[in-house]
Amino acid sequence: MTYAFRRSVPLALLLAAPALLGASPAPADPSPLSATPPIPTGESIAPPVIVVPFIEPFDLDASRRMSVQVMVGGKGPFAFLVDTGAERTVIARELAERLGLAEGAKLRMATIGGSATVPSYRVAALQMAKLHLAAVEAPAFFGRHLGAAGLIGVDMLEERRVLIDFRKESMQILETRRRAQPIIRDDDAIIVTARNSAGRLILSDARLNGKRIDVIVDTGAQTSVGNMALKKLVETMRANRYPFTPTILDAVTGEAVSATQTSIKRIVINGMDVNNLPISFADGQAFRALGLHERPALLLGMDSLSLFDRVEIDFPNKRVVFDLPDAASRQVGQRFAANMVLRGT
């Protein structure tokens, strides 16, 4: 799910960057897209790390979300974000109008802020590198709120897998089949099974202080967002590293959503520790649409995913593979991570 962060007060120094049992922060210096520049979506709270841009045709935008160059009906390319938290592929209204696409039905869409009725446009074909995507009737939001020309959602990914390699600074969207073996087979890789809800993969074994939580890998988010049930659990368990402080989330509708933020001391995903995770909490309609508003749930953003060497998201086989880094630190100025799995805990 795509949203931007805007600080209502200077709170960035209160938050520790997420770590797999420890890390050393470095200043942030995100690089812009090499494609048509997205319209700014407001000031972002950038994690205190630098990630070198992905090689063409993949790149990271200023909020460290992942994008790909897409041909729309043979025209372009245009920068689309790859958003594993979005149910539908989305196009910017400005681009749809410029290309003269036919308008379709009005659609009701859930966002992090609430829900909105938006127009849709008929897209005859999308082409990414050597990968051809089916025709789609795409909901449309203003590009200045999306921060890109569009989003590639799980409707285009449900029969494929996404392989993100943070070491090589590359990403692939690959064909797959049911019962296919994982691409990542390293000894220190963690395979987490998932269940499917409206196309998203919800990790099956994630816990906070022994209490089960639902985690969705969300490549469209630069940082992580939890629902109010998770906030209540964090408060009850005193699992926050810092006091709760106010912040603002900017939804794709342009709506400013009130939220609170802190850092969670420790979350365990299938025996793998993620410590000091910066997180914002919001009572978003998106959680209700997934049936996750009453259970503690978390959208795991790119700040946490970039701690790993590689991440493989296989939709048909309902699994996510995390490739743990080989050492406790990474070159300062690029990114950092730490490797320590508590076996048998």
C-alpha cells in the first residue's frame, strides 16, 4: 500500500532504525528516479540508511519504494511502483488523460486513510522489460499523491514471484509455478509460509512478546504501519522503545491521516529477530478491507526489507524467503544489517 509520511514535529531522531539484532546508522541520502520524475508527495521520514539505486530498469524513489519502467499501450516508459500491498494495479490520472485512455467504471477503493470512489481507465497492455502483463481496468489517483506514474499491484503479480536482491541492487519479476522450489536456498535463508487475503500474502508465524501478529510484506511502503490492535498490544506489553508521538500519513487520495509513531523493541518472524522497528499506527480502512482491523497487524515496509541480502515473494506458492546477511554489519553509506537467528527459540 502506498502512502507518504509527513512530520508534524521533528521526531526522526527519536526513532532507531530497524535491525536484526543490532546495526550502525548512517545518514540518509536517497536518490531520485531516473525515469520521469514523480511529483513529490510531501516530506518523508527516511530511515537513517542509504540504499544505492537499483540498476536500470529498476530504481528506488525518494522514499525508497521500488519502481519499474513500464510501457503503457506501447508508449513510455513510465515509472510504476511495485506494490505488493496493493490489491489493484493503479494508473496516475494525469498519465491516463495524456494517453487518451478510455474511462471505465467508478471504483470504491480502501486506503490507509479511509475509502474513496475514484475513476478507472482501460489499459490495453502493460509491458515491463520482457514481461507482458494483461489488459487491466486500472483505478486512477493523482500522480502527485502516488509519487509515480502508477502502481503494479498484486493483480499483476499473483501468478509470479518477485526477487529483490539488495546486494546486487536489482529486482526481478519472474514467472513461477505451483510447488516450484525457492530461488533462494542459502543455509541461512528463512522460509516463511503465508496465507492469501485479497491477493496479499500474510505471514503465518510472526510474534510480538509471544503474541501472534499478522505481517504483510508491503514493497509500496517506505516504512512500516500497524493497526490500532497492534498499538494496543504494544502498549500492553510495553514493547515500545520510545514514547508514542504524533505524526501524519499522506494517503494516495491526498488525505492527511493522523497517526502515532514509535519503535518496537522486538518482533520475531519464524525465529528471526527484527529489533527497533520504526512504526506508525493508524486506524486505516485498508486493514478493515483485509479483515485485519481486530487482530494485531503490520504492513512491513522497505526500511525493514532492505536489511536482508535478498527477499523472494512467491505468490502462487504462498511463501516469502528472507536471505539473512552473512555478517553483523554492511558497508557504511550503503545499508546495514545484522545476522543472528536464535535457533530453537
